[in-house]
Amino acid sequence: MKSTFDINNLVRPNIKNITPYSSARDEYKDISSDEMIFLDANENPFENGVNRYPDPQQIGVKRILSKCKKIDEKNILLGNGSDEVLDLIFRAFCEPKEDNVITLPPTYGMYSVLANINNIENRKILLDKDFQPKVEKILSTIDNQTKILFLCSPNNPTGNSFSEDKVIELLKKFNGLVVIDEAYIDFSEHEGWLKKIKKFPNLIITQTLSKAYGLAGIRLGVCYASEEIIKILNNIKPPYNVNELTQQKAVERLRNYEDVKNEISQLISERKRLKDELECCVSYIEKVYPSDGNFLLIKVDDANKRYNQLLEYGVVVRNRTTQPLCENCLRISVGILEENLKLIRALKAIQ
Ligand SMILES: *Cc1c(COP(=O)(O)O)cnc(C)c1O
């Protein structure tokens, strides 16, 4: 089936032949030269560190990211958070009022919001009771207008990763795009799907510096895909979508990749400690779900009541009780040691 995969069949007609905006920095790239003066972008010439436009292709960030993640720079696109990346994917491939996408609730809310904004039908197929995709049901829901299947693995808010066999079956049998949102992949033991980009031309992976990398404030999202897909998204992205301060901060952080890894391993061991403590010692917690993320989903006797009680103890968690399959569930981010101790004290105090 994949032998017939052609990305050109999926791109919206108006996007296919688009002439991208050509910025001053696209037309003359080499800004390192000391001999040249730059009078091409109507910038204010008085130096203050950010008076110049940022690199529209974020070469510095891509170079270091490519080393950390062992993937070619040509397979990387950066966005103003993964939310921008996801929006670009919608806009490149989904024709408003005609096409549809498939999402698997309970999951990250942005897929649904972006589908609405772009006027794209969102076919929701609930996960099964183990929070795994219902492969048969998904495949039978697909039609010629189905452009994208969103898989979030590890999934937010359930915390689990999707079975490899199921994902492979979907990648093989669906001739549209499969987006795997790996926002939490660095907290997981699974190596993730990056290495499979060459094998599956319909695979798009999104990641973010907002979670494991501790940079939610700079807004940097990452998209990994075939060179062809990256080119299409590059053509429609806003020219300077990742600002200078963000690029600098990202490079600085990625240079200290060892520090990042160290924080991740601390959070993973805190997650384990927290899970054990919640399972053993808080009577009204009925279940602590396994998690490959930096959060735990717990089922309690009465989520609304416990949520409000925790607030009184100064602890804010996420109440997920209105989400399908998440009745009476709270989602709790793993904090630093002191925060987790405070959480546990509060949970015990309200028994
Ligand atoms: C937090 C999160 C993101 C991050 O989005 P950014 O815009 O990069 O901050 C993406 N996907 C999922 C599933 C998330 O939980």
C-alpha cells in the first residue's frame, strides 16, 4: 500500500504551488560577514542584541538538535510551540469543510481545537479500556477525505504509550498522514518513532521543548518528517516564526544536554516514588495508572471534591473527570521532591 504513497495527493491544491514569502534573510543569508553592512531589512541599526531579524531557518538550533536526536537537519521543522507545528500540518493538508481527521480521546485538547479553527471534521474514536487505539474501528472510519490520524504517545492525560504493533498496523494500512505527538517521549523507556521516518513516508513526529527540556516559556516545538513534508510546511510557515531569544535559549539548553538528561532521570525516579506512595497510602485513590510521562493519572472516589480540597491545601492539579474514560480522574504533574512531599501530605490530610 505504501508504494502508492505520494505526498502530493495529500497537499491542499492551493498550497501545492504556493510561492512562499521571501524575507530579506532568505535572499541574503550570510550575516556572519564583518565586511558587509545590512541595509536590506529596514531594521533599526543601533545594536541592542535583538535589533536584527532572527534566522528564519533556525540553523543553529537545528544543528544541535540534529546531533542530540541523531536525525538529519533536513528532517526538522521548528515552530512557535508544537501548537504552531500542529496548526501548520492542518493548514497544509486539510481542506476546510471537505476533509476530516481522526483523534483518539481522551487525549490532548489542541487537536480538536485546531480542527475546529480550521473547519475540519474531527472523527473521534475513543481509546479502549486499556487506553489503546481501537485499530479496526479506526480503519473502518477512514475514508478518502481522511487526511490525518493523530496519535499521542505517551498519551496526555492517560500517561501510557501505544502498543508498537498497533501503531505499525495503522502506519501501514492508512494512506494518509499519521502524526505521533511525542511531547513526553523523553520520560519514556520506549525509544520513540524518530528512526522510523525513513521507513514510513506518511509519518510525522512532533516534539516540544516545553516538557522534558524545561523551556515551556520560550515556545519551541519540533516537527520531524520526510524532507518532502518538511519542505511543504516550511513553505507556509510564518517567515520569522521562532524568535531570536528563543533560538538562543534553546541552543544554550541543548548544549547542556547532560543537565537535561539528569533532570529527566530525577523526574522519572520521583514519578516512581510518588506512584508507590499514592498506591499504598491514600485510601480514596482507587487507581494510579502507569505513566511514561512526567505526570500521573489517578482515579479517586470523587474528583471534584478532592480537587477542591487540594486547592485549600495550596495544591493545584488538573481535574480530568469530564473527559471520556476519565471519570473521577485527576492528572498530577510530577514536581520536585519538596512539592511531591507537600502533595502527599495534602492528599493524606484530606482522607
Ligand atoms: C504539553 C503538550 C504539548 C506541548 O505543546 P507546546 O505548544 O509545544 O508547548 C504538545 N502535545 C501534548 C500532548 C502535550 O501534552
